Amino acid sequence: MKKQFIYTSILSSILLGLMVFSTPLIAQTALRDILHEFDKLRTYSIKYDAYRELNEPEYAERKKAHKKKYMDQINYIKKGPNRAIYIQFLNDATGKDSLRYQKQIGMHYTYLVPIRTHNIGNMPNMFEYLKAVKYSLFTLNKEELILPKDIPFLKGKL
């Protein structure tokens, strides 16, 4: 009886382990939550970029606050507890699921002067944005997003 209990316990543990590890990481974390984190990164990037070049003392606090949010979000994605999930998502989104994200246009991640008219077709689409995040943070291991003009596949984009 004791041997059967031990055998059943071991078998149950093995099956539970197989179910947990065979479930894709992304399925365990809602896709909308993942996309929300990348949207926050994009928003913080734009806000920080708006203040990046301003050196006037009256903008110093806002610049510092926006930079902190931006860098914290990068560190959360790049080094946080869900790092493996974000890497898997970026690999899928720029690979097998890429068609899903190519139709979402206007995904710039740098500040655009509101006075100028911007052609939405010259902005990265969601696929290109996610590819830029992957390229900047994980391929090149940078501590911030690289400007579109410095990314080979985004040449000519805003």
C-alpha cells in the first residue's frame, strides 16, 4: 500500500510538471498584459524623448521623472521576473505571429513635433516597433531603445 502511494505521488508529480512546463509561457500571462507593458514602454519613450534635449532648469524635474519611468520600464522588461515571457513574445511576434502585428500602423516611439504633419505610413507599424525593441534591448543588449534612424530595418521611418 505504501509503495503504491509513493508510486502514485511520483507519477502525479511528473504529470503535473509536464503540464506546467509544456504550457507556453505566454499562455500563462495574458497577451493583453504583455502588450500593455510594451505600450507603456512606448509611451514612456515618447515622453522622455520630448524632454531629452531640453536643458532649461524649469524642465529638469519633468525630464528626470520621465527618464526614470522609461528606464524602470526597460529594466522591468529586460531584467524583471517576466523576462523569459517577454523574450518569447518578441520572438513569436517578430517570427511566426508577425502578420498579426503588421497591420497596426503609427507605432512611433520617439517624440514627434505636433505642429508638423506626419505621414502615418512613415511610422513603424507594431511589428517593426516590437522588432526594434527586440533588436535594441535583447539583440544589441542596449539600455534604451535605439532611434529609428540608427536601426537598419527602420531607415526612413519616423
